Amino acid sequence: MRDLLLAAVVFGALPFVLWRPALGVFLWVWVSVMNPHRLTYGFAYDFGFAQLIAIATLLGLVVSRQPKHLPVTPVTAALFALLVWMNVTTLFALDATESLPMWERVMKIQIMIFVTVALLHSRQHVHVLIWILAGSVAFFAVKGGLFTLRGGGEHRVWGPWGSFIEDNNSLALATVMTIPLLRYLQLQATNRWVRYALLGAMLLSGLSALGSQSRGALVAIGTMLAFMWLKSRTRIVTGVALVLLVPVAIGFMPEKWEDRMRSIESYQEDQSALGRINAWWMAFNLAKDRPLTGGGFEIYNLDVFGRYAPNPTDLHSAHSIYFQMLGEHGFVGLGLFLLLWLLVWRDASWIDRQTRHREGWQWASDLARMVQVSLVGYAVGGAFLNLAYYDVPYNLLVALVVTRLLVERQLRGADNAASTAAPRKEPEPLRGSEASIR
């Protein structure tokens, strides 16, 4: 039944995608972030829904008369430069056979990111995009929160198989990033029950992140909540809520959860932590040997660890977005990656400054601030996870690029209106001879 329902939704929407390709963008984001096909049990489980949606969206991009424009901004230029560099590093990869599958996956995601930038051009588009991003992750986060409540936090929360967020640590970080997006949606909601539902989703999402038993997520959620308080409209209310709720949530977790969290202090005795440090040294040593190109995608094998890791037999993935970029794409790739997110942060700050006190544009300020909170969670939690190519941050990038264009257009319109509304000079009264001629 689930297979037929999902197929009916996707295939039923495809003809409309040709007419309104923005609909294809939203379908793509839903399928790629939520992975609804992984909730089925039949033919839909491995069916290429995302590929069909992408093809239809690209066709719609060509044939539709809907507005489409790919803006050239510092953010889109930096992202394009990073993608070009990823192609260069793939050409010089240590193992092209291992690199190509991930290269293909990343390029598909990024092509659709640029298509999304080209097709979205309104506040409504941005709002729908945030709803889909938040809802897709919150579906698993809310389930995880309920699962944690039911089991008393004894078992870990996992994400959809085959996705970027299938393991407990990755789902926890995605959940941490989603809480500020739910807060943004709550700020915009006018219906009381919708606001209550979003508040419940935020609380359950926080419990789900704790229930993942991820130490990196604990650090990320602590940093994210502190920054959310700083960015809140009502710091006193938010601060009181956090002071009351956080101890209750932590106190609900079992003793083994507390023991695992305390192991952060004794990482020298923790094999998982030592394995991550070993992988970080491998990435750093590899980048020193190949500073420009790194090793290419998917370098985590016995041969590479044997050449560059302090412990050549302790294989781990990078477990850090920063060391992942450094090892796979060299110092140039890491530099472009950091530059990209610094530019994204700058855009968010600019939007907030320009719209915070502008009537009718509070939504843009709320969005900018909550995206910054989400990116703080990504920057901190990502230091311990392999999520450099995770598509949600890049879709948040799109939301900010489109919002900045909308704000710039509004400011230009206001300037033009002000110039045309300048007081006109009254004509001088006619002198006697001129009046007699008239």
C-alpha cells in the first residue's frame, strides 16, 4: 500500500512539474532529504524516484515559461568554484573506482541545488522550502522522541537506511539543525494549533537528539541552544524555558547515557574517539603529501591508512566535515569549503540587519537568524561527523540566496519610490507682460 501511495504521488505530480518546475524542486528535496521510499517494503524501496523527478524538473526548466534566473553572487560563485575543484580532485584521485560513486552522488545533489536557486524567486517559495526541509527531518525526529519516551532512552535512535543520516550520530545532527527551522516556522504561523504542534515537534526533536546517544550531538545541541537564546526575540522567556526544560530532559535519560556522555572527558581511553583522531591524522598527513588535490572522494581504505595513518589498521571515515574536505580535496578544497560558509553567514547577517526593523519583512530577519543558529549546529556537530556533502545545509544556502535577492529588490524599489516622490518645485508666478500675452 505504501509503495502504491508513494508512486501515485510522484507519478501524478510529474506532468505538473513540466508546467511548474519549482514543484519538481520541492519534490526532489522531499525525496532526497526524507527518503520516503525507505519506508516502503516493495518495488518502491529501490525505485529511482529522485532520478525521475530530476529529469522532469530539468525538462521543465527548459520548456516552462515560469521565471528562471541563475543569480551570480559571491555565494553561488564560491559554490561553483568548490564543485569545479571537486572535479579536479576526482581526476587525480588515489582510487578513481572508489571515488566515482560518491562523485556522482555529490554532483547530482549540487546540480539540483543550482536548479533550485534558478527556479525559486518568492517568499512563498522560501517558506515552502523550509517547511519541506524541516518536516522531512522532523518526521524521524518526532518518531525518535516518542521512541525515547517509550523506552526511557535505553535504545539509540536511527535514521532512514541508505541516506546521509542513517546512523544515530548523523540523524542527531540533522535533528539539531532542524530545531531552529521549526522555530522559524512557529514564528510565522498564525494558527494557534500549528504553533503548539511545532512547539511539540521541537521538544520531541530535542529528546530524539539526546536519545541518539551521540556525544557530538550533545555538544552541538548545547551550542545551538545557547546561540538560539542569543538570537531570540524574547531572550527572557527563551532563557527561562531552556533553564526549566534542559535539566528535565537530561534527567530523564538513563545512567548508561550519562556514562557515555561523561566519556568525552576521558577520550584517551575511548576506542571510538581514538579511531576518529587516527582518521584525522590520516587526512592531515595525506593533505600534507598532496596539498592541492588531496586523495579524492572515499579514501578510507587499508592502502591509504597504511601510508598516512598513525595506526594503519584502525580504519574509520573522516568523522569531521573539516578533515573530510581536507583529506579528500586538499587544502584548496578545505579553503573553498570554509569560504563558502563564511559567505553564507555574511549573507544571513546582512539580511538580518536590513530587515529587522523593516515593516513586513520580519520573516526575513527571523529566517536569517534561525538559519545561522542551524549552521552553528552544523559547524559544531559536523566537527565530529562525515556530513560535508549533506544536502540540507546547501538548501539552507539556497533559501538565504533567494531571500537576499528579494530584500535587495525591495530596497531598490524603496529607493526608486523615494526619488520619484521628491517634492516638485512650484513654477514662478507670471510677470505682468507674460500674463497679458497668456
